[in-house]
Amino acid sequence: MGCGRVGATLAMSLQSRGHSVAVIDQNADAFRRLDASFEGKKVTGLGFDRDTLAQAGIEDAFAFAAVADGDNSNIVAARVVRETYGVQNVVARIYDPHRAEIYQRMGIPTVATVRWTTDQVLRRLLPMGATDEFRDASGQISLAEVDVHADWVGHPLRHLERASGARVAFLTRYGDGVLPDDQTVLQESDVVHVLVRAAALPEVERILTHAPEVTE
């Protein structure tokens, strides 16, 4: 639902991966953002209206993305699709980060656009820190990219885990993802992604952006 720049790009990306796609927008002119090669349905109407959803094929849908301009429209549509039609793979774009947290706790996955953009800008302005990449539905568990002080290079990742209490989920090493084991050692230029309780993230950030205090 929503054929703005995000919706149109998402629709074309899904089609390129072999999926059949229907796009809903209340403004028929919005469909001009779709490439000429788009082969899916274009349905004019409100994304939470049952007749509109039926035209789009909601009964057979595997997933639904609510990416219109309004928070209210997105969350209403996401709830209707999940609760009325039983579609499990639903995501809503929410601009208000506080409301996004509430809907996450209600079990509706959200993309908080403002928070994500702010985090990305801050990361480039202040490179030493942590950036949320994902939170579970309860909002309590965070997957975060954490900058690590240069003095940790050469240490096994288990040292980082022991000192911070976080779990290293994976590394990005020269553009490739690496799943670590007990013997994996941090190398220069590694990007560290950790799983941690959201409330503990500031403390994990504090520990890992400073030189290690003790070594094994």
C-alpha cells in the first residue's frame, strides 16, 4: 500500500525476485512511478478498505507492506490485513518513533523512518558509537552495529563478549558477512554487530568504544 518512491521501488524489487505484486494507492497518478516493465496489479483505493484489498488479492497474499505517507493509514491497514485476513508477514512504515515502539510491542513490525535516518546521519557525524539495526517485536532485544576501539583488534571476540555482556552475532569483513566461532579474532576494519538487551546498549557502547581494561 502506497506507491510513493519507497512503494514503487519495493514493488519493482519484489517483482525482480520473481514475486507477483499488487500495488494500492488512492491516487491513480502515483502508479506512474512504477517502471514500464511492472506486470502486477494497480489498484486505486484505500489500503484498509476491504473491497480494495479484495481487488488486490489479499486472500492469497503472503505479505503486506504499508508504506503510504500517513502513520494512521499505515497502521490501520496493517492491523486489518493481519487481524482480518490472517496475513502474518506485515510491516508498517511509521514516521513517529514513539508510536513505532508502541506498535512493535503490539506485534506489528514497523520501520521507524525518522529514527533510522537520524541514526544513519549520526553514525556518519559521530563514528564512535552504536546504531540500532533491528529490534524484536517486544522492543527489548536489539541487533546493533557497534564501533570498537582500535585496541580491541587482535582480541578473540569472546573477550569482547565477556567484557560487555553482549553477544557478537556476526562481523562484516571486507564487505562479507562472517559468522564467528570461539576462535574468531577481531581484525582491523571489521564491523561488529551484537545482540544485546536494548536497555544495556549504552553500557555496551561505553565499554567497546574504550580500550580493553583486562586481557586474558
